[in-house]
Amino acid sequence: MTITFNCEICGKSLSTSDEKAGRKAKCPGCGEMFTVPTTGGSAVSMVDPIDDAPTATMPCPMCGETISAAAEKCEFCGEALESPSGRPHPRIIEFGDVFGTAWERFKDKMGTAVIANLIASIITIIGMIPVIGVFVTIMILAEQSGGDPNPLYFLWLIPAMVVTIAVMLFITPGLTLLYLKIARGDDIDIGNGIAMIFSGGRFFVKTAICGTLFGLMVGFGFLALIVPGIILGLRYWPYLFVIVDEDPPGLECFSRSAELTKGNWGAILLLGISGAFINIAAQAVCGIITLFTQPFNSMLFATAYVKMTGKVR
């Protein structure tokens, strides 16, 4: 037999088999808990969901207090928690905290970060060989003809540059993913780190499209009195981290980047200035030091990203 009844809260017509009489259920219309009535009754007996259905809990990742698993903010320490959609709420970061954490993580995995960055740089240089070869060929032909190089020769640079850019687009996502894992405190050894450099191929197309759009936005922004370029750079710089970390559909990496960087422009600007100063100082003292300062600079921004998302151990 079938029991037919109405929800006492929203009035939605419901039905179920009589064998479920007396069991607790949730109204699909309003979400209220109720007890399924018997065959002889039509009214729904409502129950308190707090008393009858225990609420799932979890410890706050910051203070350790027990809170609701569905909470978006800890009632004890105020820490923003992961939203029901599964994506963490953005955190406000501090320059000193990011810099200190980046340095600690970099020291812990310095060998992995430096060697992986060096290998990626060597691969990128190898990818530039077609461009260098075409350019040298053009100069040799010009010298042999005793005049200026034929402008049509420079069209040969287009396919050569496509090869170079393709190599960079293949290597960069994997290297970015490596920095993210180090910044989060994952246990990554040198062998895994090198292998990870070649793991970004699945992000090739999205990186190419979004990277081109980001470059055009920032480039035109700098042409428009510089300041708009700085603003766009500060707003959307994490797009590549978002791609390799969350792999959002379409161009959603830009809206997610804007969400993460809101309220963090000052700290990011300081990190960028600090990283640039460190690299310049390294070049002035001894160029080989940049083998260490360049990956550390990348670690600064990887750490900033994981701090903003809260995905850090």
C-alpha cells in the first residue's frame, strides 16, 4: 500500500510505501525533518532535526575546537573554512608570514626546487634553439649578400617561436605544480620533482589560452599609463596556480584569481618587490646565485597562493 500525505510546513504532497510508516525522513520541498505517518493518518508529525539527527562535526583546522562540518566560519576563532561548494574561502595574507613560510619550505626542499628549476631552464633554452638557429641563418645570408637581410626571411621566425613557446607552455604548469606541493609541505623528493616537471601537459591548451589573455590584459594595461597594468597583474596573477590546482572550466581561473587576491594586493606587491630586489642583488653579487633566488622567488608566490586558499599544512 501507499501512504499519501502533505508536509505540514510547505504543504508539498508526498507519498511512500506503508512499510516506512514511523520512520524519519526529510521533505524534498523544504528540507524539514518529519516522521512518516501511519496508514490511518494524514498529518505529518514534525520532529526537531537537531535532537533526532546528529549534526556532523569536525575540528577547526586553526584552533582545534569542534564545529559543524557545514560551517563556513569557526565560531571560536573566526577562521574562514571551506565552503559547501568545496572551494576554500579566500584568506587575507601577511607579507611576513608568507615570506617566512616560503623560506622554511624552500630550505627544506632546496635541492628539489633548485634542480627542478635548473632542468626546466635547460629545457626552455633547448626550446629556443630553433629561434636562435633561424636568426643566425638570416644574419649569415645577409652578410653573404652584402646588404641588409631580406625582411621576408624574418617570417621564418614565426614557426620557430611557436616551437619555443610550446616548450615553455609544456614545462611551466608542471613546475608550478611542483612549487605548490612544496609550499603545502608535501613530501617531494628530487626524483618526483623532476618527473613532475613533465606532468603539466594536460594543462597545455588552457595555459596557452589563459596565458595569452593575461599577457594581453597586462600589456595593454601598462600601455595605458602603467597603473592599470599593475592593477590587472595584482588581480589576476594566480591564474596559472588556479589552473594546475583546481582545473576550473573555461576562463573561470580569472574570476577565481580575483576572488583570492581581493584584499591581498598590498602583500602581493611587497612580495613582488622583494623577489625582484633579491634577484637583482644576486645578479650584482654573482650571477650563479640566481640558481637559488629564482626558485625562491617562485616559492614566494606559490606560498602566497596556498596561504590565500588555506591549502597549507
